[in-house]
Amino acid sequence: MGLTTVTAKVGGGKRAREIDFLVDSGASFTVLPEKVRRALRLKPIAEQKFALADGAVIRRRISEVRLEYAGEARTVQVVLGERGDQSLPRNSRASDRDP
């Protein structure tokens, strides 16, 4: 079985970027790579815990960004990726226990 990707535009104005996203039908959030989030100068609005596929629990900052795909544009919440993050963590919410 192959991987499915889509190209979408994130951000607005001069900082907008077209990037390829890996489609994960079970994901709750879109993860923006560190390089993209820095270029867009996104500010975090919250922090949340995530459980990864290997059982590890991590904290990541959340922000909002304009995302355009197939002629439709929406403001969506995104996970602000950090150096070393994979493209998509398993986006189920972790319990309130600390990692």
C-alpha cells in the first residue's frame, strides 16, 4: 500500500508556502515542519500532549494557520513541529499524565 500526499498552500501574503502533506485519515492535527513554521512566523496559542505510536508522550505547541486546498481555504489548528519530529505523530490526545 502506498502513501498519499497532497499539495496545499499554508499561510498568507508573501510568507505563504506550498508544501506536500502526507494524508493520514486518523490524524486530528496537521503537523507543520519546523522550517515552515519559522518561515511563517507562527505564534503558539497553546501546548498539548500527544501519544506517539511507540507509546511515548510528547508536548508540542499548537497554532493556527490559513490552509488552502482544492480551491477551499480554512483557518486550522496545527502542531508546530520541532527539529527531529517525524512528519506525522499519532495525533491521539495523551492522558494528563506527565511523560
